[in-house]
Amino acid sequence: MTARRPIIGVFDSGFGGLTVLKALLEVIPDADYAYFGDTARLPYGSKSVDTVARYAVEAAHYLESHGAQLLVIACNTATALALDRITQAAHVPVVGVVEPGAETAAAATKNRKIVVIGTEATISSHAYRKALEMRGLEAREKACPLLVPLVEEGWVEHGVTEQVARIYLGEAFADGFADADVLVLGCTHYPLLKPLLHRVAPSHVNIVDSAESTARTVAGHLQELLPPAGNPKDERRAVARLKFFATDSVEKFRRLGQRFLGHEIADVLHVDLKE
Amino acid sequence: MTARRPIIGVFDSGFGGLTVLKALLEVIPDADYAYFGDTARLPYGSKSVDTVARYAVEAAHYLESHGAQLLVIACNTATALALDRITQAAHVPVVGVVEPGAETAAAATKNRKIVVIGTEATISSHAYRKALEMRGLEAREKACPLLVPLVEEGWVEHGVTEQVARIYLGEAFADGFADADVLVLGCTHYPLLKPLLHRVAPSHVNIVDSAESTARTVAGHLQELLPPAGNPKDERRAVARLKFFATDSVEKFRRLGQRFLGHEIADVLHVDLKE
């Protein structure tokens, strides 16, 4: 029976991808998960394409070597900069977060104008703009490099964060984009700022994060990859098993990680990628 | 003649060490410099001791292989966490920034109470507190993780940065440290915030950054290491030659680096540490 349970590999530069894992656990609770956080080398958001691609491919291989039958690149920067190279290097299907996010944005918009916020690297890659323009939508992209450190400082409801968000969103929802009606959270840290961003964004705006739509995309892939077992009831009763791998401090991963996952993190293994 | 010009290796996780290089160029203009910025793996400030030590030793060996006869660890985090291990691993003298900073603070204080601000990793190491207590001084250490991203965003005179600094310094200059009279900038990014910090810190406070005192310490070592050449006039007339090595984007190093160094950066070589 165990052999039929899929193992899903989830990769991020750090903790943000845990918001995607959280969504995966809600949509696909009857799977096993291996989460790799490249915490020794985070953040990816300010790094170049080559560096991010090299790091991401190493992580992908690591997860495959631990049995992953499908890889979720739960990091907007790695998806935006390196999805092609990861897909080429991997031997299993790879799902990124940009396409599902763009898909949800397309479904949510009425006036076909979208604002995307993310890290410097994600925004510079124009991955979201390309994905949205492919769907006939207009996109305004805005880099918000201070939001990740503010979330990691724990200031998710702080006046300073609100002021920073007002500055960034003020610049984004301007010059022809005042009537944009969807805000895409193009970084897996940002879902923690959702309540604050709801207050700061214009009131007509829908906020889309790609975690949930990514989880649904993954569920679709699993159907093709691993048809349901003979006795699906037994399968579904099983609780997801979670394994965590981190390249930096295991203690810090446990402590910071639970903010993103929403519950306790027990089993973290330190990984040395032999740099 | 050229053989007599010392080559000084300067190492930092990124750009901040350029504030130390700037001070070195003022104090020792007649030397050659090799600067290594480990920009692919920055920031070190949120990483663990083992990771920082491993990265720093690699960088030290790289600079030695490029002829460095003396190494300056121009990064508070690397100094605080790994100076011992770098010194053991290196074949040339190694100078960190913590001891010179503590020395200057000791000379500047009247009431023997010092506030030190720095990254999470520098502060957790208590390297400054130990160095200051060795000199009979009381120290209050305060981690300020948002200041580096704010400097890198270019918000060195921004209202948000002032508000963040007010919160951090308000917490630091409290509970028995309201009368501390020296503020040590325990991070090489912070010198860019000096004008703002002067406004925010209590008016009786002297601000100490370790760049200048580190440069004087290095000058002392050079006297021992390489006695002045036969014709010191010719030597001194020579302009410092600068070589830069960066592990991430060369273009970004040039662009961001000049903010820290205070003038243009021409010659940057990309280094792949074969991770």
C-alpha cells in the first residue's frame, strides 16, 4: 500500500515555500512530502539567473534522490528564472508557481489589468508579465524587496510594513493601472501579509496567491502520474508524512518555518550540498 | 619595485566591506587590493556559524591564491562567527573588524556604556560584548535585521528607515542604557546610514564605525610584514590598484558597489566557487 502513496518534492530557497506546502496538504492530504529549503543560500530574490538555476537544479536532484516522483518549485524566483533548466535537468514532472498564479489571476479579473508584486529577480525576469500577456491580460510588475525581510522580522501587522506596502502599491496602482482589479502575490512570503495588503490595496482589488492554484495543478498531475489505488478509502485515511531538509540551521528552520506552515515542524535534517 | 607593493585581500559577503576598503584606501593608498564579495551567498547575517565559517574560509583561500599577503575580514558577521577558523586556515595574517571597533569604542566612551547594533548573526555571537567586556565596558547588543535591506533598497534618507531606526535604537537605549554614550555600527552596511543615525540616536552619543580603526590596524601590521621599500617616495606616488571578485552578477556588483565605495568600480571578475 505504501508503495502507492506518491512522494511529492517541494523546493524553495527557504521558508516561503511552506505556504505552498500548506495548500498542498489541504488539497492532497494523502501523499508524502519531502521539503527542501536552501536556507544557507537564501534569498534567491536578489541573485542572478545562472546562480539561481545552478542552486535549484542541485536541490531538484537532491529531492529526486529521496524518491520524489513530482517536483513543485514553490519559489517564484526559482520558477521565474530557472523552471526550464530545472525541467530539463529533472527526471520527473516539474510544476512551478507562475503559470498556476497567472491562471487564477486570469479567472479573477474583469477589466483584464493585473498588478504583480515580487522580489527583484522575479520581477526583472518578466515571467509573470509573459504568462499574463499570453492570456491577453495587461500586467504591471513591481519589485518589493523590503517585504521579505519585514515578514522574516515578524512585522506582518506592523505600522512600518503598512507604510512600506502603501509606498509600493501606490507606485504600482498608478499611471493607467489605478483600475487594475487583481493583485498577484508573486512571492511565497507574501501570503502572510494578506490581511495587511487587503487594507492597503484599493478596495476593488482581488488578491491572488499562487499556492492554492499550484496545489490544484499538482493534484491534476498526480491523477495522470499515479492513478488512484485499489482501495482509495484506505489511502485517504492515511495522514501525510512530512520530511524537511534545510541547508542552514535546523533549529532556525523549525522556529521560523512554523510561522509559514501554520503548525509545528518536527523532523528537519541538515543537508550539506558540498560547496 | 612592483614586488614590494603589498597585496591586501579584503573579504565580505557582499558590498558592505567596500566601506572598509574605502577607509583602507585613505590610510594605505600605496598598496594593491583584491576584494572578494561573496554576493551569490549573501547575506551572511542570518546564517549559522558553520555555514559562514565554511564560506569565509573558501574566500580566504581564494584571495591567498591571488597573492594576498594579508587578509582583512571586512564583514562583521564573518569576523564575529569565524575569525578563529579563518585565521587557522589562512597562511597569512588575518585582521577582523570587531577588535578594532571595540578598541575605538573604548577610547570614545566616558561613562563606559556602549550600544552595538548589527545583524542577527553578529549580535547572537556576542563577539562585540566579549570584546568590550574584556576592556571593562558594559555593552548592550541589538540586532537590526531590516537595516541592511533598507540600505540596499537605497532608502538611506527615507522616512521609513528613520522610523525603523527609531524603533531599534529606542529599544537599545533603554533599561539602564539610556546614558550609553557610544553607538558601535557593527555592520559594514551601516556607515551609509550615519547621517540618519546621528539624528535618531540621543544627542550625547558618539557613533563609531570600525572601518577607520580597522584600516589603522592593517597599516600597523603592514609595517611589520613589509618594511618600507628603498625608495619610499616612488612607492607612495603609485596609485592603488584594485581588483574585484564577485560570486554573483558582475553588473550588479558594479552598480551597487559604487554606493559603498564612493566611486566607480571598473574591473570585476566573476568567480564560481564550484559549489
